[in-house]
Amino acid sequence: MGVSCSQSKYSTYKKYPRLVKEFKSGQVFANGLFKIELQFTGELEEVWKVQDKSNYAIYSLHERNKADLIKSKCLYNLVIRENKIMACLSSNFILNVHNSFQEEIALYRTSDYIAGRLSFYMSQNYVFSNEELRYIAASIILGLEYLSSKKVIHRNLRPENIFITPNGKVKIGGFLYSREYNETMSNSMDSIGTAGYMAPEIIEKQNHDPLLDLYGLGIVLYEAATLRKLFEDTNPEKVLTKMATFKVEKKGFPAMYSEDLVHLINRLLQFKPRRRIGAGGFDEIKSHKWFENFDWAGLKNGKLQPPFEPEFEERDTLGNSQKKKVNYSLIRNPSIQSLFIGYQFGIDCVSTRGSKEFENNIV
């Protein structure tokens, strides 16, 4: 299961000569990886830029402390389920995980190396051209189409979970709230998400399916185009009232964006899921006028080159990596460590006991 690691074109040791000295001195991090620098802090995790000792390839390393997870059965189940789901995913439009492993106090995953999150470039007031925004949107759409084919709903589509690689490719990540689904299941009690990015059916605790991710796409497109939050109120009831009657207007967008983009966003932000564009299939979205003459085939087969390459990469400049005090007597307890048996990458590695837990509603 999973994606085999391949050497990155960013992996030459000449770019990081000091690493050779570190390797010789034995200062190498877990699993033959060397931590270069902290990229950013995400949901329950720190994301590091790392280099593989064996082939000098560069990856992003996602690190989560076990102590944070055993405090809450909900968080524990979310992480275990996330690992199970990501073991089965492999797409050019998904942040592919190469492997997952663990040490005594932490869980780790290595993924495609990322230059940063969409939210980071938005925070730098980067104005995406129409061509760039179409490329971002199309990449997310193909990622969602792939997830739908795998019967997976993301449930937390937002700029923080859209990743951009050093060569400008766009990938969906942040699968902590994702889950598998089928048409007959009841998941109304498993409603979860981030305030301001939840679809109406999640807020109302209704059964939900991949159509909720199309609502998230509408929010992401609006915020990437305007560099403004769409739903800032944290009160779910107030947000729900606004959603029921909300309509995006062209006057709120930069002049370079057309009415076609505004029309698409409004079609995505339909309150009732079955009225959203894409409810009849992803071809509905692909054939929208905003995507007129877009090379979908070239994007899917990798021949369409990204219209931009990031000139700067997201880095933690505030020193947010914190050395937490570890209760070793607790963490080293065999009953605690047994909770993470089978975390090593692969759906078949997850223990039967664990898999039954996270098939149930967990929130």
C-alpha cells in the first residue's frame, strides 16, 4: 500500500553540504532522516523539512506527539483513521504519504515535499492571476474527483489544507477529519470540521457525502480570489442563517476576475447539496464556462505545466517548535504503547481492534 519514495530533484547533497558533516557525526534523526528546519505547525502536528540520509531526497515530515492523542479518544481515533485512509490514497492531486512510523513518544509521516500552504501565500497578499487560480481550482477538483472514486470525503477543505509543491503543483492534504462513506451509511452524528469552512449539512448534523467538499471548494475559491474570509462568525447558527440566503457579488472581486468565476462560486455555495454544481457529476464543473478551453487532459496526465512556481517557501520564523515535557512513565506504559500497534504505514497493518473503533461514529 502507499506510494514508493522517489528521489526528488531537490535532493542533491550539494545544496546542503552541512548535512554530510552531520551524517558523519551521527546526528541523524529517526528512520534515517535529518531535520533541516520547521516548516509550519498544523493541526496537532509539526511539519518539518527533512532529508533522507540514504539518497539525500527532501521530504516533509509530519510529527505528532502521542501524549496529545491519548488525552482524547476522539483525537486518537481521528489520527488512526486518517492513517488508514491515507494508506489507500495515491494521486498527483493528493499530498501523498510515503510511509508512516513511530518512536516512543511520537508518530511520524513522510510526504511529498511542499513549499507551503495556499493560506501562506494568501497571507503574503499574493494575488493569483486568473490562469493561476484556474489551475489551483482544477487541481482541487481532480483531487476531489479522485477522493470521491475512493469513497472518501475530506470534510475540512480550506486554504490551510491546500499544499503547493516547489514546482507549483497543487495537492489536497490535511486528512485529519476525513472518513470513508457509502450511500447507505448514517454519519449524521459524525459531524466535524473547522468553523467558517463547514458545509450547511455538517452544521445541521445531517447525513453528508462528497457534495459537502464542493461547498468547501466554493469557500476556498472565494478566499483565494478576494484574500478575505467568507464566513468569519464562529457562531454556527449565525453562519447557517447567512448561508441560507448568501450570494457572492462581482463587486467584491478584483477586476481581473470574470462574472464566470462569481457564477461558479455561487453554484458551489448552494445551501442544498443536490443543487450544487457537481451534484450530477464532476463533468458539470469541468464544463463550466470559467474553465472554457482549459486543458483538463493535460493536467490529469501531468503534461500541463503549472503557471507559476513559488518564489519563496513557508517557514516557521517565530520558533513555534516547543519542547514539551514528556511523562515517560505514562508513555512507556505497555498499555499506552499498544494503542499505536500497527501505525506503521498500511491499511492491513491496523489492528482489528483499532479498525472497529474508527469505523464507528467518533465524535
